[in-house]
Amino acid sequence: MQSWGVAEFPARRGLYDISPFVFVKPAAVAFAAYTKDVAWSGAGTKTFTAHAIGTASPDRYVVVFISAQNATNITSVTVAGTNCTRVLVDSTNWLYITDSPITTGTTGDIAVTISGASTANVEIGVWAVTGLVSNSASTTATSSTNGGALNITVPANGVAIACANSAAGADSGTWSVATERFDDNVESGYNVSGGDFASMAGGSFSPAFTWGGASSVFFSMAVALR
């Protein structure tokens, strides 16, 4: 059954015209999969072959979180051959979204081109997002403190994705507001986590990730989409 979002009133066309409600399709976010490669080293293109990208849909965009220890930059990302645009970056963590919907298939190669000769590992978290009006971010936020609030405004019928990374020994932790989708101690004290949520009503939200272990290096980020 189709899920419908908040009703919108169309413009009145005449004095006695009573127009029906216009029901808009809400955005929906679905986590696809998390994958890591601890054997990756150096710069170049890392390809995650036949990676899960979610259920096929005519309006499916794919969002990719990338964390690459010691990387200096990511120069390109493609999903099933579709180019992606950078949404957000914070230290060695990036969020990308496909430039156009990927309408078919449940898997696809995800190719990440990385610069930084000392890159030690690469991790990705992947979401499928449907029902978007635009693939541009509504708002974004970053934090460099443990449990730092990621203050974002989610439009009505919108969604949000939040991710976190600790690079100095913290172990697993807990998300507030967002539903956790992965939380992994990658190697040698390098940890990543991600979550998401949707809001029909929209409003101001402050997702946050609190790490459970000692660390002096924290990064987290969030993006709202509609």
C-alpha cells in the first residue's frame, strides 16, 4: 500500500472552487549494507564489487558514506556506473549521493577514488532513498566532539542520514534520534557508525552519537534530504 505524506493545499483557482487535497509522496530511507576493507593501503580506486544498493525503484537515489583512515581526499565516486556528488566531508569521512536515480538492480559496483598514500582502510555504508524532490541537501551539520549535537532541519516528508567516526581508540556507542544501522570497530581503534530516520511532520532535530570508550578524536555528520 502506498504511504502518503503531509497534505498540501493547492492554490485556489476561483471564488467557489474547492480543490481537493494534494497528497505528496514522502521520502523514504532504507539502509542497504555496510562493508569494510582493512587490507586496502595507499591511493587509487577501491571498488566494492556487486555491493547492495537497496530495492530497485524508478526514483531510487543511493547515498554512500565513506570513511578512509588517513586519506587526504576522495576525488570521485560512482555507483553502478552512475556518478555521485559530494554532499558533505568531515576529516576522513565523506557522504555522496548519486547524480540521478538508479532505477534497476539491487547490487552494483561502488568505485571510490582515494588520494593519500598512507590510507590504511576503507569503509562504506550505503542507503537507498526514494521520494525525493531534489538530491541536494536541505541542511547539513558536523561535530568534532563525543556526543556532539548535529543540528539539522528536516523538511516535512523528509529523511536524514547521520554517520560518525572515532580515530583514536573509542569503541561502540549509541545514537540518539537516529536509528543505528551499523557500528563497527574497524581495526586499531578506528571505528565507524551510521544511522537514519524519517519525519513526516519535519522540524529541527539533533541526532548525536556518543562513543563508549576513551578517545580524543571524534567526527560526526548528518544530512537532511527532501
